[in-house]
Amino acid sequence: MDGCQSGVPTYEGDLHVVAAAHHIVKALGATKNLSDDLRKILIDLDSHLSMITSNIDSKGGRGLVDVEERLDQAERKIMRWETDPMMIWDSGPKEASDYLEAVDETGKLVDGLRGLSVHENRKQKEILHRAMNILQMAMSRLEEELIHILVRHGQQFEPKHMYSRSIRKDIVYDESFISVEDEPIKETSSRNYSNDESGECIVDLVHADVIPDIKSIAKVMFTSNYGPEFCEALISVQKEALEQYFSFLGTENLSIEDVLKMEWTCLSSKMNKWTWSMKIIVRVYLASEKQLCDQVLGGLGSVSSYCFLEISKATILCLLNFGEAVAMGPHRPEKLLRLLDMYETLACLLRDIDTLFSEEAGSFIQLQFHELLERLGESAIAAFEAFRVAISSNGSLYPFAGGGVHPLNKYVMNYIRMFPEYCNTLNLLLKNQHPGVADQVTEPDYGLDASLLTSCPMAYHLRSITSCLESNLHKKSQLYKDEALQHIFLMNNIHYLVQKVKGSELRLFFGDEWIRKHNAMFQQHAMNYERATWSSVVSFLKDDNPGSSSMSKSTFKERCKGFSVAFEEVYKTQTSWSIPDPELREDLRISTSLKVVLAYRTFLGRNLAYTDDKCVKHTVEHVENSLLDLFEGSSRSLRNSRRW
Amino acid sequence: MTGTDQSSFLGRISIRRNQVNAMEGYHEQEIEDLELFQKQLSDRFAELLSAPDDAPTEAFLSISWIRKLLDVFLCCETECKAILLMERDAAQISKPPLDRLIPELLERVVKAMDICNAATNGVELVRHCQKLAEIAVSALEQKPFGEGQARRAKKALVSLMSAMHVDDKESSVQKTAERSWSFGRRSGNKDRHHGHYRSLSWQVAKHWSASKQIHAMTMNLAAPRGPEASCLPAPVYILSLIIVFVMWVLIAAIPCQERSGLTTHLPINKHVNWTHSLAGIHDKIGEEWKKKEKKGMAGLLYEMQKMEKLGQSLIEFTDSYQFPGEKEKLDEVAAQVAELAEVCRRMDEGLVPLQMLIREAFHRLVRNRTEFLDVLEQGAPVV
């Protein structure tokens, strides 16, 4: 366009050329689908040509007068609003478009007058300055209008219907296992949003109706080189809106020091909230913000992404810093699942982040996200190790009363029951982690039937964890002086282990072979129990001379007494023992019954002659019924049993 | 200081440790390492101290100077950690007095991380100032220049001044945060967006205070005496002091949440050779801070101070400007505008790298803490 500035045509021929050119430009300008850049060039050219024409005319003085008239008219329209307390865009579309027209006109006049060499004409210079004054006033006003529109039509969306918050109960590791409960956890309530379910979820942060208004303000401000002012205003309002939304979500800025000192329950709920807010902020809010910037500033090169970055940067850094603080905190076992939640959230947002901040200026944010992801992964692994250490180092000074299912066992099994939900992530993170040599598991031979699940890293680590648990339980069983109780304890606990595995997705990772092996294990303990408890009791009933028909009365008496005393002793002790699983309890009673009652019946049957004697303290039925009282967890005595 | 310097220093320690580990003379070697390290520290800080007060690019407290300071910090940190941890038996670290000194060091490290984050937020404020100054420059550079452009420049400059004199006190942050958007009428919104950087994201946390953090970091920070001065407590002290010092400079230079009462005295032991230059820098900044503190200001960053001075003068000009203006005045202003444009250009070049460097320092502190914790854990007596 520089070439146009040199000359003002002085003769007729030029005038025609200018007129023809003007005509073409006007015709071109009427075309739809022009790029904004091209349209701007045509507008500039148009005003420039009309200025040349008026300048030629001004030989007769008419041209400048015409320009001045046009400016007067625009000025009146612009100045009218300077004293009006109403906002223009609130007053109606007609007012707004009139105003924009006047600003547009002023801008054209400024461009046109500037294109002419200003030194020639004092009058012309005066008009230019007046026009620039008016333009400045209008731009300042447009900036205010813009802020007003953004604020007034800004919309907050309720996050509730987007994602339901994870309400999984925490499983906290503490020596007392207060928090351990054995209720079934509703799997569905815990993670009811999957990673890709949310999809594209864009809302209108500013009401869709006013987007064209904002666009028209952007257009006229950028055309007049007031783009930076437009951006600063947009950034300031949208940045603050994002911050307000951030606190509306209940997320607050926390220093790293605060996070490191935070109690677990509080931290856990903050981690939960972070996971939730992060998703909403990135997937919904920032995606929508990006769309808004693109809608308003599309076609202006990198301006849109610049504004988007400025709007979002501070809040993003705030979220990232919380993540960093969590990742660097002490690696306690209970943190594992929350850390995995955070890790997975971030991992599935990475693609969005890379898209949102794809420009070079945004690479800083991209990088921070990738670094945090790595850090959270490391931290999750450390928490996983802490979990393993906690299991193997959990020690007890006293035996666990009753020999039932140990709380450590409940804690571990309820905890690892959640792992299959994190299978992919755990496999990824554990790929290069080997469980300590000391904990090496003797892996069952899966042979050719091994499924992928039983041989994935997580499966390996799961089995290594349960093997830590088993060896700890063995250690705990040594605390019982009574060998029979040791077996009851191990039977109970291994049975529980197997039940938990069988009753959940864990079975896929442990495999049938493992289950078979462990079934056999607790059955072995059941048999060992029977041997340890009942062999000596039943030995009283044994027939020393299988050939002869009966024993002497005194022997019978002695045997009978021995049996009663031993049985009563067992009754007294073992009623206080506990087998929490009703089926297992029943099975053991039946098999005990088979062994003891049968022996007792045979013994009495063979010595029918003496059975009236008072020395037969217990009837067969009585013994049979008494066995039903065993393992109920409350100590009883058989002293006045005759009444039964 | 160059990368090769550092790698050769680290190599030296590594080789030395391998050669003489568990041998007689170990201690002498360590003393020698420590002396070499202190000599390097002294040189680096001397270079920083010798920066000219008013030079276009490398001035004292300029963006590039702070970047250099952070580079020095990152190097020292690596070397100090090498002296402390490389090839060392973990048990040594968990013996008294280190069992007390290292946890204290780590407390400081955590506080320093928060300060890094505050400074990152502060750099955002500086960038905001840069954008406003750029608007003013482009208005003032307009040809032909008229009252319209003068008003445009003034508007941007007034915003710039109010952004610069952002009150870093908590009360004002809350006031802004609570202020609701309610202006159906225009009277309420005349200057509303000037203060927007006092918003929530500017905060590290509620009630957080940069000056209190520095104060807490200086607690128990005392130079080791007697025999301790030449063994492990020495590098712990050096590392602590450098962390506190660098964070203190960051807070003084870059706007941060709540700086009032920023300690102007750090416990720098001036009787040791290597701290001479450090103390020199400290005194120089301390004096500057005392001079400016009362006024409430955006920080001692050279570019910001320059911007403030030029901004004020240009506001005066735009205030009294009447078309067409005196030639002499216009020339003077043109020079100022060129200077402001130059400041903007330097900010444009330097602020993003500075912010990244601060973030790198942050990540380094995170890793540093993890490494120390790992060693402490290894060395912890088995219960």
C-alpha cells in the first residue's frame, strides 16, 4: 500500500483510474467468505481511494468538507454515549450497530487521512487529530463495553451433572486397623466415570447470543490497532472468572508446606477434590475457554492462543503445585489409591493438555504436566512399596484372640481388591519394579494355560503381596501356644484370603492354580487341627484288643472318664475360638463330628453292658450337640451337662 | 562459570572418593574439596557483585542478573549435594549433629519451594506490566502523534502504575476477591481492571507471607564453629545459606505475596572468606530495600524500577500534553519511549526464560529433598 501514498492524481485520466479501482474494490468487498486479513486490506484500500477522490475534489474545497461532515456525524454518535449512563450493548442492537458503524467510519477516515501526506494541508492535519481523538475515546469505550458484556453474560455451569464425585471410602493403614470393616464395597459407586466417558463437553462460558457482539468489538478494535487493549481486557475478566470458578469448586490455593503437614483425612479429601476439579477444569472449563478465545479471536494468528494461555496459566500452575506437593509427601500406603486416581486423571488429560497448549508458548505448561505425571507415578510406586513393607513388618506381641481372621488380613485383602480397577496403570508403573528378593514368591506353574492376566506385572506383585501377608500370618500364628489354635488361625485366614480372591476380580489375576493351592492349604490346616485336638481325645475310645468283644469295666470306666475330662476341656477352650465363616465352621464341625461321634458311638456300642453306669457322663447325642457350640467365639462350660 | 568447570569439579570429588574412601587422609581430602568449592563460590558471587548498577543489559538485579544468580544457585546446589552425598556412607549423614542439621535444611527447602512458586506468580505480574508498557510505547510511537494517542498512552501507563504498586498485603487481596461484579452503570468500572492481578491466583495460600518464610528460614542458621567448620556441617550450612539468600533476593526483586517486614539481615558470617561477595550483594540489596520499602513497590527488579521511573515521567508528559507539543519536549519523550521500548524488549526476551529457570530451581529443590530423605532413610538406625 505504500506505493499509493506517493501521489495525488492531478489530471483527469488518473481520476478515472481511481474511480475504476474504487469500483472494483467495492465490488470485491461485497464478496462473502473473505478472510479477515483480506477484508481488512480491502477496507483500507477503500477508504484510501475515497480519500484520494475527495482530495482531488478538494481543489474545489468540497472534499475535505465532505470528510469533515462525515467525521462530525460519527463524532456526534460517539460522543452521545459519553454522557449516557447506559451501556450501549444493553440499550439494543440498533444502538450497538450504529455505534460500531460510527467507529468504523472514524477508523476509515483516520486511515484515509493518514495515507495522505499530512504536511500539505493544515486543515487536513487538524481533522486527522480530531478523528484520532474520537477514535481513542471510542476504543476506550469499547473496552468498557467488552468487559461489561463478558461479565454480564458470563455463565457459570454447575459441575454436578458432569461427574459424580468419587465417594470411595478410604482404607487407612494404622496399627490398630480401626477403619477396617468387612462390608462389601459397592464397586459401582466408586469410579463411575471412566476415562473416556466425559468426551468433549464444551459449555458456553459466555452466552452464545453475545459472541457476535464480542466478535464485532474485537474486529473493530483490532482493525484500529487496539488489539492489545482488547486482549488485556479479555484476559483480565476471563482470568478472574476462572479463578472464581476454581474457588466455586471448593479448591483453594495451598502452600506446599501446608500440604506436607496436612492430616491424612483432610489430604485425602483434597486429593479427591483435585482429581475431580482437574477433570472439570481441563475437560470442560478450559476446553470451553479455548473455544471462546477461538470464536472471538480466530483468524488473528496466535492472539487466541496467547490469550488462552494467559487466562489459564495461573490456575493450572496452582493445580500442578498441589500435585507436586502430594507427590513429594511421605509415601504412606493409604495414599496409593488416591495417587493412582491422580495419576490416571492426569494421564488421560495429557492429550487434552497437549492440544490446548499446542503452541510454543504453551510448551511450558505441557512440560509441567508431563513432569508431574512422572512424579506421581514414582510416588505411587513408593506408596506401593510402603504398602508391602507395612504388610511384612506389621508385628504383634500377643496372639490374636480366638484365632479368627486377623485385621491385617482384612485390611490387605480389602485394599488389593481395588487394584484390578487400576490394572492398566499398575501394570505400566510396576513393569520395571521387582519385588524384593526376600519376598520372592514360589510361582505356581501356570504352564501353557497361563492367561495374560495371571502373568501381567500386577498379578506378579499381587501374589508377592499375599505371600508377604501369608508369611506374616505364619509369624503371627507362632504366638499361639496351642498348636490346634495355630491351625485354626491359619485355616481361617487362608480361607478368608481365598474367599476374597475368588469373590472378586482378583481371581483373574491369581489364577485357578493359586486358588487350588490355597484351598488345599487351608484344608490341610483343618486336618492338622483335627489331628492336634482330637487324636488324643479319641485315643481314649480306641479298642486295644480289636479281637475281644469287650474291655473290663474298670478300663471302660477309666477310658470314659478320660474322654469326658478331655472333651470337656476341649469344649471349654474351643467354644471361645472362632471360625467366622459359617460354612467353614459347619464343615469343620461335621468332619469333627464324623470322627469323634462315630468313635464314641462305637465305643459305647461295644461296651453296652456298662453304659448304665454313672461313669458315662455324656450321651452320644449330647456329644454331637456339644460339638455345635464350638468356634462360636464365646467360652462355655459343660459342667452341668446331665440336664441336657 | 561454565558447565565444564562444574563437571570437572564433580568428577574430582567422585574420583577422590573412590580412591581414598575409608583410607587415612580422607579427612584432609574432604577439607581440600570444601576449600575448592568455597573458592568457586566466592568467585561466582564476586562476579555477580561486580555487575554494573546501570547498564543496559547486565545491570545489578536485572532479569539477566537474576538468571545468572539462579544459574549459580543450581550449580552450587549440585556441588554441595555432591560433597554431602556422593559416595558417602548413609550412616554418616544420620549421626549428630547432622541428624538435626539435615532435617532443618529440608524444612528450609520446603519453604524455598513455596517462595519459588510465589516468584513464578510474581513474574506473571511483571509480564502484565510489560504488556501495559508495550501499549503505552506503541501509542507514544504513533506518527502523527496527537492528544488521542497521548490519552491512550496515559490510560495504559496509569494501569501500569497501579499494577506495579499492587499492595501485596493480604487484606487487599481479599477485598478484591470479594468484590462482586456489579456495574450496570458505568461509574463503577472506571478503573476496575487495573487491579486484577491482585486476584486469588496471585496467592500462594491464604495467610502465606514471603517475609515470614524468610524469617523462619533464618532460624537456627548459624555458621558451624571449631572443628565442625571443616567437616560435614559446613556444606550443610553453605547450602542452607545459599538457599535462604537466593530466595531472599527473589522476594526482594520480584513481587510476592506479603513482603512487609522482609528481614534485611541474613545471618551471613562475614569472617569466612567465601561470604565476602555474598555479604556485599546482601548489603547492597538491603539498603535498596530499606529505601524503597515505605513506598510500596513492585520490587527491586532493575527493569521494573526503570519502568516505574519512565512510566511516571511519561504520565506527567501525557497529562500536560497539548497538540502539537514543543519540539524539545517531544525529543526528550522520544528518548524515554525508546528506553521504555528497550525495557519491554528485555522483558520480552528474559521473563519467560526466567520463569522457567525459577521452575527448574523448584524442581531441583523437590529432587534434592527426595535424595536427602532417601539417604536419611537408608542411614536410619534399624529399630
